[in-house]
Amino acid sequence: MKGFWKDESGQGLTEYALIIALVAVALIAILILFRNSIGRVFQRATAELNNAPATPFS
């Protein structure tokens, strides 16, 4: 039982999984917090592209 308790072979993988989970939660929180601002950026970009001339060099 002592050998099993001191075995740390899976510890690194667990730490990486926790870091990835924390980063994912942080990204989701940021996207939720800034969703309106991000939406406005894409709406402006869409409007500019829709109003762009058909031929760039006329």
C-alpha cells in the first residue's frame, strides 16, 4: 500500500488536465462577459463588407 501511495506517475497528467480545465473556464467566462462587444465587432465588419464596392479598382 505504501508503494501505491508514493507512486506519482499520473500526477503530471492530472496537473495538465486541471490547467486546461481552468483555462477553458476562464475563456468561457471572458466570452460571456464580452459577448455584446464581440458581437458588435462582427456586426461592424459585416456591414463594412456588405458596403464595400464590388470592384476594388474602378
